[in-house]
Amino acid sequence: MQNEIKSNISLIDEYESNMESLASAYKTVSEGGDLNSSTLNELIDKYPAIAQYINETGDLTLKNGEIIKKAYEEERNTLVKKLNEEKKSLETAELSNEAKNDAKERIQEINAQLRLYNSELTDIQETETNVGSTIDWSAVAGEVKELSSAYQTLNEGKQLDVDTMLNLIDKYPEVASKMAQEGELGKDQAEIFKELAEARKNEYIVNQQVALKNLEVSRQETEEIIKNLQAQIKMYMLKGQIAHMMNVLPQLAAKSVDLNNINDEIDKAKARINAIKNIDVSSYSKSSGGSGSNTDLNTVSNNNTALANELKQLEHK
């Protein structure tokens, strides 16, 4: 099972890499730039529709990027299809207990990826700037803490207070459904909160991993520009063309600042990924009061039953 999952992850990584390359190429031509020969050859080799368009028209802007955009959308649709196929395969496979745990973790990752790639965040015009920066760390940490606290409270045999329970039901349809089906939110239902917390963690990790890949592409491009500018400066110095050299120096300084900023963002993305990975839902500290607070068990048990009955009635309306 692990080998199959690794193989599928490698395939998904390949599609993501293709999308990043297409997004970078689109950005270049849509801003009036020219694609270098290496990028053009790569696009021609990978995408028959692009090769056909260039052969027929000779238009190296690829219709101001529209042909690239179409290839990008096809790549994204294929990626989403592959993710859904893998998810269905994992959900229907007969697995050992150990393999079930691996499959469960992978399904959580797939769900996070599907939420990302089915959203407008992965529109080709947004890929390089917005993906990875739209999910707020503090909001995710707050959600994970809230869900972890609820899980710990119930798993310890305690009960959630009514305000906390209603808040969780309003925020998470899965919690409302669980209560409607089973009639209460007690120790036996604690696992739903752990699963939701892990799902939020995975969603954020996927988001930051996409951001990291985009940043690394930007770093490579910026480093290449810096090398070219340095080569120009060296050439102008050898030829004694000081005025030309002085014109290039501000560009080099600006790109050096860009590179430092990109490196800072890469470090931050890696730190965020490590931070969220290291959160243990079973031991993540509870806030005082909040989800961890509990009240008289008989009172809460009665409230549980009343809420469950109300939810069941709403489902049948």
C-alpha cells in the first residue's frame, strides 16, 4: 500500500510541476515578455496543442498566453481526476489495519488537495501570487486547537458545554451529522474531532507546499536573471562602457532584494509546514474555558439528547 501511495504522490507531483511551469510561462508572455528557447522547447515537447499552434501561426506569444492557459486548465482537470480516482480506489480497497491507517492519512491529504485545486486559487493568473498565502496561519492554528480541545475533552469522558457544542455544530457539518445520527456528542464520538483537526492540518500543509514550490520556481528564475545581469556588468566593465554598466547596477540591486525576500518567504513556508506537522491533536494544549470546559454531566447529557432530536427533525424537513 505504501509503495502504491508513493507512486501516486510522485504522479501528482509531476502534474503540479507541469502546472507551475505553465503558470510561469503564462506570466512571462502575458506581461509582454518573450519565452526563452528552453521553455519553448519544453512546451512544444510536452503539449501537442502548443506545438501545433506554433507550427500553424508562428506566434510565440501563444495568443498572449491563452494557449498556455488552456493547457494549464487541462493539466489541472487531469490532476483533479487522478486525485478522485486515487481517493475512490483507497476508499473501496480491502486493506489490513495497518494499510487502513496509511489510506486514511492519504485520503485526508487528497481531500485537502481537491479543495485547493477545485478552487479559484489555482486559476493560472493566481498561481504564482496567491496560492499558499491565502490560508491564514493563526486561523488554522485556532481551528486545530479548538477541534483538538474538543477531542481531548470528550476522549477523557467529559462533556462539552452547550455553547461550545452549538458553536462546533454550526461550524462543522460533519459534527452536526454525527450528532444527528448517533444522538449525542460523547466519548464514542470524539474521533470525529480528531479527524477534522488532522484534515485542517493537511489542508494547510498542502497549501504551503504549493506555495513553497512556486517560491522555488521564482527563486530559480530570479537567480538566472541575476546571473545574466552580472554577466552584462562584467562585459561592460571589460569594454569600459561605464554608463551602460551604471544602468544595469540598479536592476541587479533590485533583483538581489527580490531574491532575499523570496528566500525569507521560503524559510517561513518551511517553518509553517514543520510547525503544523508537529501539532499532536491528542496533546495540543486546551485554552482555558473554551472547548475544554465542561459542566454537570446530567445537564449536558440532557442537552445532547435534545439537540440531537432537533437535528434529526431538521434533516427530515
